[in-house]
Amino acid sequence: MPARILKETCGFTLDLRQSGLSLDDLKSREAAYARAHEEMKQIEAGAIKNPDEGRRVTHFTDRQTYPGTALFARIETFFREIREGKIRGSTGQPFDAVIINGIGGSALGPQLVQFAMRGPYWNERSREERQGNLRVYFVDNTDAAGLFDVLQVVDLKETLCVHISKSGGTRETRNNMMALEAAYAAAGLDAAAHFCAVTMEGSKLWKHAQRHHWLELWPMAESIGGRTSETAVVGHVPAAAAGIDFRGLLAGACEMDAWTREANWLENPAYLLAAAWYALGNGKGERNMVIVPYADRLILLSRYLQQLVMESLGKEFDRQGNVVHQGLTVYGNKGGTDAHAFIQQLNDGRNDFFVTFIEILKDRANFELGEDMTMGLYLHNFLQGLSNALAAKNRPVITIRLDELNEQSLGMIIALYERSVAFYAELIDINAFHQPGVEAYKKISTQINTLAQQLQQLLRQQPTLKGEAAVFAKALNQPGQTAEVEGILLKLAAISRDFDGRVLQRKLEGGTWVFELV
């Protein structure tokens, strides 16, 4: 068994010594690895690798040339001029904060990089401590609480808003955009002087931004999906806002790309990692992937990898049209904390997982604790102790180590997992670059939105209507959607929705909710 793969760059180590795998476990699929490698080459050669949407997949290749493009320079210049006070808001005040409005890949990658590079208390630092870089806030849902909370702590006069949506029609992002437009208008501010967008040329958002003369507009490629967009403009703009060295992140990603183009799977960490996933889960995802970084600043890595892995690999059909129900379930938090939480089950409960520990060897600060021990050394020893305990019970362990957490090493991690996911997808013959399950939920949600609109119209037309949800569903000629109607009524009652001076109320009668306008 290949014990470890090492690289001097960032001290990268992939260690499978406690995975429970043997060389024979992996070598039996060498022919499949060779075929998958040829398909990986086709991705970078420009083949249509997302046939369902007729698209190429270019995130691996585009990041090689991106630092030399006019777009890269334009973004760097824009945020340099923000720092210098040359670009200001509608009242002439310099910008001090930015709201990043996006969901899915438009948020998870930027959030990971922001937290990893700037830590949890960046926004509490003074402008001088931030060297003029912006405080960064994210709104990534259509939960009003998220936007409300951000609006409590920013001054709109000095706040930039960046709206990120590839299609330009993502409902959650559009909702936040519309609410922010209203908030700026209510404050007597010209939103256009504060708003920027990252989207495809010609999209709904692109046209809206042009029509309203927004401050800046940056195009994104159709051939890069949201979950693989962190090393493109989607990741660049939020990083540049905080003064993060995005060029360094790209350098790390490209370093890993160059390494993982290696045909020999025993010398390619991405291929070896994917081969281990396949062997440990019998090619069917029978074990969960538990991500446990022993680094507080990587706490968002498991959330980021949940999307990258599960949205890419969780598919009903293979590329031949066979029903396969593939996928890998990902969860995790951070090392140390997890040992006092779900690790109890991993050690003593169901043996239905493999864990990946990610260790950062250099400490950001040195806290001596006496007896030749430091805080960081304790963390390392706790990791090794847990790893040994799990391995002793035949619980598979994979360990990744890096010297320090910086832009370059984070870029390496991102690129490693991107290529591992793509290679694994080739092994199981599925399209890793579409998301039909996401589209399915969007279509059904649109139907529920229509039902909510029809129900509110009914309440205005028949204000004396009273009864259980079934009464309202019947009045809509939708008796089969009583549960959906009740959910909408409960929401409308909870927010005291007004209907021409009447408010919807609910009360419990005979073990069920009864609704009426009062």
C-alpha cells in the first residue's frame, strides 16, 4: 500500500496508512483508473463533459490563464481604488463594508476563503487594521432574518453590494437584491452607485444591472459551474474586497492541477484519494465521508465540500441512463470540538464512514502551557490519539497535512477535491457537472409560489371564509394540496399578513388549526 504521497510545496501530505486499505484493494481497478484518466484529459481538451446542458467544463484550465486577463486586473484595480477612496458611494463617503449576495457555490466558496484567511473577527477590526479593505457580510438565503441581521450592523451610505448569480434568475439571490434595492431607496440612497454584479453576459441580472447603470459588472463563464467557481471571478471578487491574495490561491490551485495531471494513480493524490473513496464505499457510497479539519479557520470546509461532493456525485442515473442512485454523504465540523460531539458514534457506533483529518502544522500563535507542551502540540496529539483510536477499531482514517494555512495551501485543497470528485465521477460513470435534483425542487417550489399567490387572492375575494385548511384548499379547487395550503396559511398568520385591513389569524379547535380574517 502506498503509505503517503508527499510534496515539498506547502508540505502537502496525503496519508493512507490508517485507511485499512491494501494495495491489492486498489490495484484491481487499474484499468478503470486508466480509462478515467483519459476522460479527465478530455475535460481539459475542451470536450463537452456536461452533455445534459451541452457545456464544456473549464474551471481547471481557465484558472491557469485568469491571472493574466484584463478581467483579473480590472477587479484588482477596482478594489484598490475602493481602498484608496477613489471609488465612493452615492453620498461621497468611502466604502467600508460589502454585502455579498449569493447562494450555493456563489456563497460557500467565498465564505470558506473569507473565514480561512481572515478569521471570525475580521469585521470587528478597525479600518486601519484592515488597511482599508472592506468588512465582508454574506446573505445567502431568502430568510428575512439573514438580511435583517446584516442591515442592523452596516451603514448603507458606506456599503457596497455584490450580487452573484450565474443565471441571473436565482430566486433567493433576486429576493435579497430586491429587498436591498428597497432598503437603499428607503434610506434615500442611489442603489446603483453601490451595486455590482457577477453574472453571465446577457443574463437577467446582467440586463437589470445595465438598465439601472450599476457601479460595476463582471462577467462569469457559462462553462464553470457554481460549485467549481471559487477559483474564478465568483471567488475573486469577494476575496479582493477583503484584500485576500487571490493570485496566491490560484497559484496553489494550479500547482495541485499540475501535479494531479499525472497518469500514474499511485503518484497522483487526487486519483489516489478518489480510488480510496471508491474502495471504502464499494463504488456505491456505502460509507459517509466525514471531514474533520484540525484547524478552527477551516470549520467551513465541510460545508463547502458537502456541495462540491454531494451535488456533483449524488445522481439518480448514470451516463447510460441506468438508475444507480449514486452519491457520497459528507458531514463534519472541526477537530477538537468534534471529539466532544459526534466522534463518540464514530468510535463506538455504526462503522459506516471514513474520516479525513486535515492538519495544519504551523500554529498561528504560540501559547506555551508548561511541561514542554504548547496549545498547538496538544491539538496535534489529540488528532493522532483519535486517529489511532479509530484505526484500532477498523474505522478508516485518511489524513491530509499542510505546513500552514495560507492562500496557496487553501488553493491546493480546493483543487485537490475538485479533481478527486471529477475522477470519482468517471469511475462511477455519472455526470458530475449538472444538478437535475436541484432543478426539480425549483420547479415544484414555483408551483407552491403560485399556490400562495392564488390563496392570497382568495382571501381578498372571500374575506369571510373561515375554517380548516381543507376549506381553503377546496375553495381553490385544490383538495389534494391541503397540507401545502395549511403551511401557507400558518406562515401568513404568523406574520400577521394584512388583507385590505384584515389580518389572518389562527386558533386551535378540536386538535386542528382554524383560520379566519379578523
